[in-house]
Amino acid sequence: MSNEIEKLYKELEETFPDDWGKGLNGLEIEIIDDATSIDELAIEDGYIEFKDKIMNINYKGNIVSIESPWKYGGFIEPKTFWYWEDLEKIGKILEIVSKHAKKIDFSEIEE
């Protein structure tokens, strides 16, 4: 797993300790490759990160997708209705994700 991905997970876990890893009731990150879900264990076993991927971010049922991220950006799309009380935390999550994702050179990642 990329060092930046490890840092991303660690920062999310430290920032949201009560929510991290609690599935739909908390905060989880899912990376999808060719319509196959890649969980954290698979990533640690050597799967590539985001190149031509979809990253789903779930925060308490509020789902946001980042599609086909590249070094300079990607497409962000809400997948569910967002609750106003969660929007500030969703913004913080996106801030953390973007801080780490921009440090990855996606053009050098090979399958």
C-alpha cells in the first residue's frame, strides 16, 4: 500500500476516532476497480491505488464518490442526500483525502 494511503487512513482514524471503521454508521473508504470492491486488506496485499478508480467515501450514510482521480484532480459527485449537520465533517474528510491524494503521482502507478 502506498505510504500516502497509509497516512490518509491514519489521519482519518485520528480525526474521526469514534466513526472510523464503523461501516454505514460511521466513516469508511471504499476503492473500486473494475466494479470490484477493494477493501483495506486487499490494498495492503499489493493492489494499486486510485488510477482509473472510484473512491467512495461514506460518512454516516452520506456517500461521496471521487471518480478517476489524477494527479491534478478528479470528479466529485454526491451519491446520496446530504444532511446539513454532517456537511461540515464531509468537508473535513474531503480536505484530508485531497491533501494526501495530491501527493500521489497516478501516472506512475501500474496494474
